[in-house]
Amino acid sequence: MSITETVFGQLPAVLLRAPDGAEAIVTLYGAHLVSWKGADGRQRIFCSAASVLDGSKAIRGGVPVIFPQFAEQGKGMRHGFARVSDWHLLDSGVEDGEAIALFTLAEEDLKPEYARAWRHSFSLALRVGIKGNTLTMDLEVRNTGEDPLPFAAALHTYYLVDDIAQVRVAGVGPDEVSIDGNIDKIYKDVVGEIEIATGSLALQHRQSGFTDAVVWNPGAADAATLSDMEDEEYKRFVCVEPAVLTLVTLEEDDVWRGSYRVS
């Protein structure tokens, strides 16, 4: 079997297994990837031990799907409703040794309060694929209504690291980025490969459709204010997220696609 039902905390989830041993767990709540182990068995994704896992608030860690707005850059809820909505598993299987799962969300799936505040017709599709030591995520946004659909989007990836002080990120700008305290920086017009040195492991990240990248870590002071993160956990992750932060506007039946591949 390439995919089996499981539970993560109190959340229904699916476990993907590739023939070579790579594994990933995705909760239906948020279509949220919360674990990714390569064929070598090594965990590459951070999730906070203090995260609430009952569907009452967004998961802290993993790969939250950010849509239709980033942070407070809009009039809606922070980071949008996709990460706190219940998605559907549409399809799964194995293609050329890659275990894949396809998740969908549309306006009819939203809680009434989200639907009333948003008032746009859309459908989202998220494809997750794992093979060897590679993770691929593809996000598709479709305008299913007659009115223009404006949105921003991101895949807010929390990478597990040995020690934040050792982390180096190259390829997001002209200079290599090191983490010294709080960082929350947007890099525009990112092209080519991003390399994330996590201490004992280097990750290669390549994105398309997503024009921007965000590097984030709360540092000690801000981490202490987060109820769903233990005080010292900021040392164990860095967020490097593919994003499109200048609003995309889709006309009727138009589709936008963004993808990234990490190995």
C-alpha cells in the first residue's frame, strides 16, 4: 500500500510510503504535511511538541498551506483559511516509484464564517510526492466563479535543523543568510536553487510559480510569547517558504500553479 489512514494527535491523517522507504504524514486538517522522512529514515520536518493537534487552531510546524492571504497583508484572517480547513483526499498511488497524494479544497468545504468573509469561488489542489530523499509539493488555484479572484499563497515549510546558529541559507539574495536572533525577511524574484545548510545536512530547494521566498525564525524572545511553541524549540527549525506575495488575480476559469522540490 502506498497510503494508509492514520491519526496525528487527534487529527485524521494519511501516511504515504514510497517503495524505497520514504514516508510522509499529511493531516486532512489543512492538508498539512507534518512529517517527511527520506529513504534514509531521517526526519526533515519540524513540528512543535506544544502544537495543538485537535483542529481548534493551526498546527505549529510542518508545511502550512497559506491562502488566500499572507500574514496580515489583507483584510481576512492571518495567513488565510486553507491551513485551518478540512480538505479531501482525492487520489493517491505510486508513479515511477514516487508515492503521491492529491488533496482538494473548495468554497463549499469552508466553515460558514470563512465563506461569508471570503465571498469568492475557487478550488485548491495540493499534490504531495515523496521518493528517495526528495519531497515535491504542487499547489494549484482555480477561479471557479465569474468574478476576479485575487490571492497570495505560500507553503510555510519548517525544516528541522541541528542548531539554528549553524544554519546558512544561500540563493535567496546576493548574500548568504545566517540566523542571529529573530528573522522575518521576504526575498522577491527568487530564481534558481536555494541551499539550506542545517548543520549536518544540506537541502536543495527549487521552486517555480512561486516568485518569492520567506526566511523566518522567531528567535528566543518571540518564541517565548508563542503558546504553541516551547521556549527552546526555536533553535531546532528554520522556515524557508516558497511564496507569491504580490497578489495574483485570476479571471474566470483561470489557473495558477506553484511548485517546489526539496532534496
